[in-house]
Amino acid sequence: MERETLLRRDGFLVGIAGFSLLNGMHFSPYFDAAYILLRPFTPTLIVSSPILTFYFTSLFLSVTSLIIAGIPAALFERMTGRRESDAVSLGIWLAGVLLLALPVLLGRG
């Protein structure tokens, strides 16, 4: 691949990862609901410390937003018959993560 294509792809991936991590932060409007839902399951897992529960909730929210935002991009790639992700599908993925992180960015929660 060309260097410009790789740099563009890396930029999209950094943006996708950054917004999904932002969505999992403790000031996210989704954090309290996810913490309450995950709290009953944490004593059965290895995670029993409250701080580890916070970290696990943050990780859970980040990965969940990453997966949910990737669904439209995956459907687009499937419908167009693409074999690899390109700038258009990564842009759709970034737009999905940005849409999920919009409440965090606007400070509503």
C-alpha cells in the first residue's frame, strides 16, 4: 500500500479508538447505567475491588461502543462486496463512534 493510504487509515483508527475510549470514561452518561448493570456480576468474577469494577465498566463501555459503531461499517462493506476496509468504511465507523460519543462531547449526562 501507499504511505498516504496507510497514514489515512491509521488516522481513522486512532480517531475510532479515541472516541470509543472517551465513550467509556467515568463522565459518560452511559457509565452509571452500565456500572449498575455490571455490579451484580463482579463478585462472581475475579473482579471484586470497587476500583477494578470501575475499570471493567469503562473497558466494557469502550468495547461495546466500538462494536456497535462497527455494525453499519460492516454492513456497508458486505453490501458493496469489499474485502478490506478502506477510507469510506472507516469513515462510517468513525461517524458511528462519534454519534455514540456525542452526549459525552456535549456534556449531557
